[in-house]
Amino acid sequence: MPSTLEAEISSLLREQGDPVLVAENLLQRWRRHLLNEQEQIDCAQFLVAAGLYPLLLGEIVHLIKSGSKLPWAQFAECLGRAGIKPDEFELQALFDAAELQEALPQFLQSRQLDLFSRAFSEKRNSLNKKRTEDLQARKQALMDKLEFMRSHRMHEQQAQVIDEIQALFPEEADIKAEKEALELRWAREIVAKSTSVTDATGDVAWNLRWKLERLPPEQMSAKAMIVERAGEIAKGDPQIAYDLAISLHLMDFNAEAIELLNLADSSPATDWLRLELMIHARQFVNALDEVSRLEIVYAGEPEAAFAAVYARARALHGLGQTPMAVDLLRSLVRIRPQYKSAQSLLMDWSGGDV
């Protein structure tokens, strides 16, 4: 799909019929800094396609004098088509300038100058080799990260890393097989947890069943009425949704409280309450994602960093990653010894080994 400027150039050509008039219009706008970087490239591409090499080279001279960024791919194409052969000194100066503007890959896109010097093909091959090496290094780093997460059974994080690897290497069969294996392991673990009710301290199914059993049918009906009415009030008055969410939390209706809180106005209090509700509702994977989001949103607030570490530790513990949770709490109380709630959890989860 043509860009806005490309469409405008086509329209001007139909109206004026003279590429030189269109070029002069565009160059005036370029000189007055009315074109953004992409539009400058589109303009340069038009000048090359129209064979208006002197006009483009004149603008290049102006850009060099003003220290502005050059349209390097079109510059190289123009030199080649115009039959202008740089000598060795000029060629090295061009390479240095392109590297200085971090545009060497763009300068090497055109093959018009390959006939004048082998340096272009050599640098292009060197650049492609480095790109391949960097890509392989990135893949290896991701594979190492994946192995660490696999050994710690961090399924959600594994899936994210696999998606990143697949984006880089979409055709690799081993990555597809790794994703299928992860999904199978994840499914088996969910099934295993849902069918085992022996561990009252960490089993999701046991906890949910206990909550259902302690609410007789008439109370379940009352709960539904309370939640429904709270939702109606919150929709009519979002400012009260926060207070209503806290009320549902006090009744231990945490999942419903999250839905209600989504109707409240955005604020730091709303964000941190949502995270707390996710942990109480045992939505630990969602809680980890929310922690990562809040770390970015409140990156400049020191207290937010401590709160995020504390919440991440609780979510990891809920997912059965107790060693990682303990390590996080240890680092937290080492920096903030007065963090009593973190110290209390650390004592419980580490067996007193703080």
C-alpha cells in the first residue's frame, strides 16, 4: 500500500504532468523541514525513479552541509545509475559516514555500485554474516532461558519465550515440537492438580471444593444476587466500583471482585488492589503478568518495586515455585528488614531458614 506522500506524488503527476515541477515542490518542502524521515526517503525514491539524479545529488550536498541524515539507499542507487564512480578515498568516506549515521545496511541495499568496487559485496557479506551470528546468539540465549524455565516448571514464561523464538525462526520444526511438548506437560500438570485433593495447603482443586462445600445452595443464591446487584451499581457509578470490589473481597468473592474492579476508574489504588485480588483468587499466572505490567507503569516509585517483589513471591509460591519465592523474599527482607509481612512468609515457607 502506497504511503501518503507516494499517493500525493501520483496525484501531482496526474495534475501537472511534469516530474520536474513535482520534484521542485517536494524539494522545497524538504528544505523547509516539512517532510519526516520516511517522506524524505519516498521523495528521494521518486527522484531516482524519475531519473532526476542532479536534483537528488544537489539535495544530498545540502544535507551533508547541514549535518542531516541522508537517504542512503537512494543515494547509492543514484550514484550507480548516474555512472558516478567514487575513488577509494571517497568510498571509504562514504562507508564511514553511513556507519556514523547507523545506515550502513541501507547504503548496501543497492547493488548499483558493486560494479565499481568489490568493497560493497564484501561489506554486505560481512554484514549478513554478523546478522546471522547475532541471530544465532539471540536464539541460544533464548534456548538457555527456556531450559531454566523448563527446569523450574514455569510454563507461562516458557510459552512466552517459545513464541519469541518462533517469531525469529518460524520454520524450525524443533521449536514447534517444543511448544507442543510444553502444552502437553502443562495440560498433564493441570489435570494432576485438579484430581488431587490431598494437599490442603497448596492444591487449587481442594481449595475450590472447600469453598463450594462451605456455601450451601441458599447462600450460593444469595452470593449471586449480591454480585449481580453490585455490578449494576458499579455500572451506574464507576467511582463506587472500587469500594464495592473491596466489599466482595471481604466476603471472599475475589474473582467476582476483579470483574467489578474493571469497571472502576484507573488509579494506583485500583491497580494494586487488582493484583491483590488475583492472588487471593488464585489466578497466579495472571498475577505474574500483572506484576510485570505494574513494574513498568510504576518504575519510578521505589515502594512499588518492593510491593511487586512481594506479590511475585506470593504468586510463584501459589504455582508451586517455593524455592524461587523464598529467594525473592530473602532478597526483599535483606534490603527492607522492616517488611514484617515478607519476613513472616519467609519464616513459614523456608521452615525458619531465613
